[in-house]
Amino acid sequence: MGKVRVAVIGVGNCASSFIQGLHYYRNAREIDRVPGLMHVSLAGYHIRDVEIVAAIDIDKNKVGKDVAEAITTWPNNTFAFTRVPRTGVIVQRGMTHDGLGKYLSKIIQKAPGSTVDIVKLLRDTRADVVVNYLPVGSEEATKWYVEQVLEAGCAFVNCIPVFIAREKYWQQRFEKKGLPVIGDDIKSQVGATITHRVLTSLFNDRGVRIDRTYQLNFGGNTDFLNMLERERLESKKISKTSAVTSLIPYPMDEDNVHVGPSDYVPWLKDRKWCHIRMEGTTFGDVPLNLELKLEVWDSPNSAGIVIDAVRCAKLGLDHGLKGALIGPSSYFKKSPPHQFPDDFCHAMTLAFIADPRGTEQKLRALVAEKSAAARAGKKGGKAKPAPAARAGASTNGDGRANGRATAARRARKPAAKKRAAARAR
């Protein structure tokens, strides 16, 4: 196999852990079990095949430095688990737009000079995949960079809660260019979101009604400092909340669900502390309460997921897939185009790695069947449960569902899907 040539937008803590991980595991054997990775060699792409070819930032302390030096430059404060040698890749000056918020602007000064020609940079470095690591709330900046990525002809992995892959407009833009996108908002290895989702599935599977829940997060990295500016939090709260509520098979009053970042504690550095509480009702209307505290180093917790995601994006390029990749997005991201239970997401991503085109076609047919059934139900005056919803899937922010085993069977049986689609019509 060839290389996976990656450009990163934003050289903060997450980029630091990602780049450290590429070096740390470069000599891993294919039989090794690496924490946080699906495979050492994913469809023929080893970890060492992922190469950083371009890096973009606006911080004057990072622009102009080798990326190996920039990833350890303040205000980066994540866990340093290896020393990355010089790479020869110099951090280039990027576009700011709304990427520098009220609080970050107090500790970060913009580098002098003009913005590098991003399209030319990506083409000159022959980048395959671009990873977006901009700060939360960088709506305009992200969309500006996406335009450059589309023009340059690269795949895109969106690690922040600016909605690209899940939005029809951007899906169509990537489809028109013949490029894949995986998004949105990285779902860490064992982070607050995946833990809350697993607990939600447990309550569902054991018949406990969820009455109220909260998820409170605080940390000491620049992400949490940035999120003190509440105006930048809207998409983050939507992303984290829908990731949990999409698994609950009944409506909940919004006052009974609170999920989101809470505060900035500088001495925690890149550590994140998460507190989850769930209040439910069991047999006999007897109450059940659960409380959990999770402590993680935030950026390393996501790095292995991104290594897998960029390799899946390269598989998408290799196989001529275009638009949002349903399977990998559902497993790697909090706000994918379509939500499914996590074990189904895992199974379908493994299937994607083995057969990218076939698996993506099956999942797109499954989603199309669900949409057709929903439209047919509305025309009949009574909404019928969509097949994909019965199978355990829900479109992002819409229906709720369970039934993971059924979902897996439906994704594996195209003949059954065709018959169901015919009945829906």
C-alpha cells in the first residue's frame, strides 16, 4: 500500500497527541494490540504509513516552527508520551476568521504576515486527507477551510462540532467533487460521550426508564478556556446532547437533560473530569440513581480514533466513495449524518474496512429505505416506524430506537432491504 498524506488545521493538544501517536507506534507489529486503535494495519495501511505533510495554525509561537517543536509549544499542555524528531514540516500561517475567541485571544497572538495559499499548500504537499482541529465555535473558519479542501481535492475528517458531514448542503458539495468526508465532532476512545451512551443503552436494555440525566465536564486545556465564551458552545451542546438522546426511545423534556462543558480549571491542564448522573425508574415505579466520575487525558483519548479515521478516509478515496461516509462517521464521531447504537457502528466500521464500497452501499440503502418508509407513513396520515429506526438507527436529532441485532441483519441482507423498500412504496 502507499502512504496516507495528512494535513492538520490547528496545531493544539489534539494534533500533538495525534502526531506523537504516529511516531510512538510506528514500529508496532501487525499482531500487536494497540490501545485505542482498531488495527495496527488497517486495510493495508500501517500506522507508519500515515505521514504529516502540512500543518496550519495562526499562533505566532507556532507558525514557522517544525511541527515536532510546535506540538510542545505553550499553550499546549497535554501528556508528552514520546519525543517526536524533526519532521521537516513547517507550520504555515492560516486564516483566522472566528477561530480566535474572546478568551483565547488573551493568551494567543496572531502570527504576522498573510495567510498561506491553502489550496496550493495542499496540492504541493499532495495531501490526501485534511484533519480539522480548530477551536470549538470556529463556524466561519471551518467553512472557509472546507472550501479550500474541496478545491484542492482532499478528503476531510472533521474533529470539531461545526456540522459539515451531517448537513445535506455539505454532503452534496463533497459528492459533487467526488470526495469523502468523515464527521462531525470526534468521539474519544473512552470519553464522556461514549460512556454516557453505553450507560443509556444499558438502561434501555434492562428496561429502566430514564427520567433525568446530566453530564458535566471541566478541564484545564485551551478547549475549556475557549468554551468559557458561551456563545461558542451552541453546536457543542447540540452535538453532545444528541449523541446521548438519540439512543433514548421516548421523548424527554429538555429540562431533564443537561450535557455539556461546565468550567475551566487551569491546574488540570489537558486532563478532563466528567461527572454523569442518571435518574431512572425501575419495576414497581422504584427509583434508581447512578453517578459516575471519569478522569482522562483529553487529547490522547481521541488520537487513536483520528488515526483510524484518516485511514478510513483514505480508503474512501481509494474506492471512489464520495460524500459523508456513514459507517466510519457513526463510529468515530458524536454527530454523524445518522446515529446508530455503538455496537452496530463498530460492526459496520469493521465491515467498511473489509469492503468499503459494498458496506457503504448497504448503509446508504438502509438510510434511504428508512426515509422512504417515513414519507410513506406521513402520506398515510399515520407515521409508521421507519425500518432503520426499528433496526436501531436514528437520523441525527430525530427518532429514537433500539434493536441492534436486527440492524446488523438488515445491513447484511440487501435482498430483504429491496423487498422492504418495495413494500414501503
